[in-house]
Amino acid sequence: MITDTASIVAKGVSKTYDLIGSPGKRLLRLLAPSVVQADRFTALQKLDLEIRQGEFFGVIGQNGSGKSTLLQIISGIIPPTEGSVVARGRIAALLELGAGFNPEFTGRENARLNARILGVDEATFDQLLPEIERFADIGSFIDQPVKTYSSGMFVRLAFAVQACIDPDILIIDEALAVGDVFFRLKCYERLARLREKGCTVILVTHSMEDVMHYCDRVLLLHRGEAVYCGEPTTAVNKYYALGRSSGSPTESVAVPADIEVAPDAVSPAEVQWPPTGVICLEGQEQLSNNRVTCLRIAICSPEGVAKTVFRQHETVRIMVEFSVIQDIETPAAGVVLRTDKGVVVHGKHTGQSDSPVPARVGGGNRILAWHDITLDVGVGEYVVDVGLASWPSQLYAARRKVTAAELEAHAERHCVVTAAAQLSVIPKGDMGFDAQPFYGLAGIPSESRLYLDRSRDGSAS
């Protein structure tokens, strides 16, 4: 439960390191600081930040953006070069795999030591130990030296200790990425219970799905600077936009010689926009690199009838128009369908549909895209995000012969509009099972059957 009480307040916090080339020079600088000049590296630029009690706060950014530095300052592990941090309550931090564990000690001994460091007395620890053992679920390894542990066992025990002592602030830096899916689910269930008790959770992760699903607010760092702090969807879109700007040059991609550049797309002879319900986006906030802007969007049926309320299993057509301001290469238009809580239900772009596309689009042209989505989803309210990206034409032509990582690294996101439109899904029917044809968020293709087993005697128990 989020309150108005500030759990963490950082004012003007920054961190700068001296970079010295060799051990000899470092020793000489200690003895005679004025003799050896050091290069200065700013890991974290001046930052003002306030995190409320009970908030699930995400920190994202590329490697080297200053995420771990910020968490170490908040945790009190390293002091800031400038500024101050005030944290209210007991802080538990899971910053590095096995950090604070003595490899020669057993898991039980390390758990006791960690708890004492966090201010838990012996009697309280003895009461918590059974819960820690159940949560870690490493069996008899609890009494083995941790140097024999796998990475998964490390994080299980470390998280169990930090979470079971009921801290006021829990900081997690990528640690959960090591665990398997079942352990991660158990961890997030535990985090939800801690939040209900008023615990503040700060999470650093490269999983944008986790950010969208769990975080109330997100801080985006880039090269030590706070680029954005606020709504998760906007933070994630800005994160991806930064990824392209700092990516490796496209010339480094090896493209097979027998691959031809993508052919020009054949434009439809006539595109019918619905006469009503078209939403103008020219004045709406959108993430853009000033090469492409989104003009309008329409939510309608495949026949072009404007509507925003659909029954389950009906098809929605989402029409989007973009204006190309500067030349771009092979474009792809995408759409994302999210729940009102930010959970991504479906996302796809025209490249994944293998739609024909032009190898290059000149400035002054317009791009029209439409996406037909069968709404096999749960009843509720949904938000639509739209966007347009592009790839180097030769790389796009070789898309079946390069890895997904290469494609992602060289995608240039030109325009993203979050919450561009919304739609509602109501039950397929009003009576019987048609009112709820499946359980959960989405109705994936499935079939259920029931048979009567007549091979057994009906009187058998």
C-alpha cells in the first residue's frame, strides 16, 4: 500500500571516481596526491529522487548507466561524492549474487550472520529460521558450505533471508534473474505481501515485462543521468529508444551476399477510414526522434465501422497513419494491447507478420498500417499503444538468417504513442458458458474433452 510518507529522499546525489592506470600510480597517488593526476569518471550525475513508502519502484538502464551505483549509495555501501540520502527504516539489499556470504560458512551460518548484520537478534532469528528454510527450499544444503552452492541456490537463500526479516526497504539488483520461473513467481508473491505491510521495494532489472507488470514508477538512467522518472510504459519506451541511439553501427552486421534488399510494398488501391471515431494524435505527447510522427488512429471493425466495444472473439481493426519527416529505411509498424494495469496481452509489428514493405521511404510521404486482432482475451478495458520503427534495408532482407538479438540491436524506434486509444471487451454471450468461455487473461487455442471410462466395473471403488 503506497502512502504519502517518503521512504527514501535523495538530494543532489552524485558519484565520481578517480581512474588511475596502474597499481604503482595508485600507490604513488596515495603517498603524494599532487604528483599523479587522475582521470575523473562520473558514474552518477546529480540526482534528486523521492520514493514513497510502500511503492514498487523500478530502476532501468543499459549496462554502465549508474543503476548499481545508485542502489549502493541508497544502501549505504558507498558514500556519494556530493549530496545526501535519507532512508527511513531497516534496509535489506540483494545487490550481488552471494554478496556478504562467507564461502566457508554453511547456509545456516550465513543466514544467521546476515540477519545479525541487519539488526535481527538471536531469539527473533530462531523464530524466523523455519520460514527462511521453507522459502529457500534448498533442503540439506542449508548445512553445507555455500561454496558448494549453485547460483540458483545462492539467490534462493539470499532472498529468503532478506525477505523473511520483514524489512522496511528491500533493494534487489538483478538477483531474481538467476532463479527459475517458479522461484521468481514465489519471490514476487512475497514482494506483494511485503508491500501490503508497507515495505518499499526497489528493483533493478533488464526484464521490461517485470517493470510493466509490477512497478508503480520507474527511473530510467542513461550514462549516469536521470532521463525519466514516472509511468512504467513511458519509461520502457524511452529505454528502447535509447538502445538504438547507443547501439553498434549497422555496418558491423554480416549480411549474406545472396540476400536481396526488401522489395517495395504494393500500396492498397483504396483505404477506407471510418467516417467517425478517428482520433487525431498530432497534439498528443509521443516519443519521437523527429523523423516520424503519428498523425491519427482509428478503432473499428474489419468492415470499417467505428466502434470501441467488442464481444470476445470478435476482430478489432486498428488503423494508424504516420508522417515521415526525414528519409528512413525499411519500416515496420507495431501495436501493443495492454490491460488497464499495464500488462501486455499482445504485441506485434508488420515485420513479424511478414508484410511487404518498401526498402526506403522518403521524407514527405505517409505510411498507413492496420492491425487486425482477434480478441480472444478476458473481459475488461484495454489500452492501445502504436509505434513505427525501421531497420537497415539489407539487414531486414536477411531477417531469416540473422539472430533476433541482431535485429533488436539495430532497430531504430522513430515514434511511439502510448495509450493512443482504448477499447472494451464484453462477454461473447449473456447466458450460460458463453458469458465466460475461458478463465484468465487470454483464450489461447485449446480443446477440452470428457470421456466415460467404461472399461472398469461401475461398482468398483
